Amino acid sequence: MIRVADPALLGPALAQIRNLLRISRYALAREIAEATGRSLQGVVNQLGEWDHGISSPNVRSLGPVLDALGYDLALIPREDAV
């Protein structure tokens, strides 16, 4: 399980996962582009912005990335949640 408490750190966390799995940004982008019909260059650019914290993924864009990495999204309540 990977816990990301700050949504702004989600993109860099995904980059770390990708690096641990030894998947290049280009290879991940190619898989996402094929699955979604988006342009390869657009996905490469988006992943780069996420990697460097320039922008963060939203729920719609996160699904294909998690699928390509082999992860599921689980919403786990924080300990301080009411």
C-alpha cells in the first residue's frame, strides 16, 4: 500500500512507483495512450508535469495510470477522520 496524504504529492509518488517498477515514462505513456486513444505526446507531457509537481492527476486521469502500473485506488480513511 502506498499512502499519499497530500494530493500535490501524488504525481511524484506515481513517478517513484514507475521508477521502482523500472517502467520508463515513455513506456507508461504509450500504454496509456493505447488504452485511452489519447496522443502519445500529450500523455508523455502530462506524466512529466505530474512527475515534477507542475500539475496533479485528477480522478479521471488517474484510472488509466493506475491500471497501467497494476495498482488499484483505495480510499482509506485517515486516523483523524470523523
